[in-house]
Amino acid sequence: MGLRSQFIVAWSLAFALLGGCAGHGGFVPANNPAFAPASAPQKVANCKGQKTTKKYARSATKLSTKGGMLCVPTFGGFSGTIAYPPANPSVTMKLISSTTNYNNQLLPLGPSTESPMFYLQLSIAKTTAFGPNVPAGGGLASKALKASQTYTAYGHAEVDGFPVELGSCYLVAKKGKNGGVIAGIGTLLKGQTVPGGAHGLLEIYAGKHASSKC
């Protein structure tokens, strides 16, 4: 499989990182102690080095050759982490969280009558290959996500300036200490190679707008 073909496979699965998608091999939902129910929501810390504006929050994380948790920039009541496998070589991934199309350049990926609840932009400057071993944990949390309610995740990517539509899937939120949680175990980036200069966009919509379950 060519480098860019592998990239398309990786990013078509990437939106499932936030949702605990179980419909694909190697990614099975599990109860996450980090999001166990609590009597009252706790204050959510920002990501290390996070920069926050009125329109978005951004951060950058150097991926570890041992794997780890990728912090989602806290913004608009949304926070969380994404589990990722070892990255070889270690490279920096940039993330931008927002709840609006703040620059008028974020394509609406869902139904025309709906607006996304949450946007997450991801980019990587240099090529890296992800290993096969995935740590447990990760999930997107927010008071805006209601336990037992259904949500839909959409994915989009650009490779060398060419758009790639990555599909969608629906998922059901669970109760967590900071609101509802779209959580899972592991990551579907395992074993995939992502080329430098790649950009991805994930969007979360309220309601069920996809036929396949994550």
C-alpha cells in the first residue's frame, strides 16, 4: 500500500478516536475509569502549552515513540484525550479546537440543516509511522454531550491539497465526571503511516445522521 493510500485509510479511521467506535476490528468500547461518574463536574485543565482565544484553542504535542495520550485543547466546554500508538519517528502534531467555523474555512461535513457542536483540526508536518501497540483510554467530554444521547462523527482530510471525504458513523454518549463522554479504548491509527503536511478535520453533530455505528 502506498504512502498516501495508507494515509487515507488512517484518517478515514481517525474520527473514530473520539467516539470509541466498536464496528471496526481492534477498537472496542470499554468503561474508562478516567471518566467514571462523579457527584459534580470537576474543573478541566488546559493542555500543556495551550493557547486560547475567543474563537478557538490550540496546542501542539510531540508524539512519543512509546505512545501515549494526545490532549484535545479545552474549548467551549469540550475537553479530553486521544490514545495513540508509538510514533516513529517522534514528530509534533498540532490541534485546534473550536465550536464555530471561526475562519470560514471549516467545511460543513454533516447535514445542511445542522451545525457541528465541535470541530477538531489536526496537522502533522513530517511523516511518521504508528506502531501496533495502543494504550487504553481516551475520549471527548462535555456538558453539551448528554448520556444515552446519539451523536455523529464526520471526517475530512487534505493530502497535497486534494480533499478526501472520510465518511461518518454514529455513537452514544456515556455519563462522565465532566458531562457526557464519547469514549473508547485504543486507536485505529495503529500500524498506519501518515505523510508530512497532512491536515485532518473532525466534526461532531448532535443526533443520528449515519447508518453505521462507530
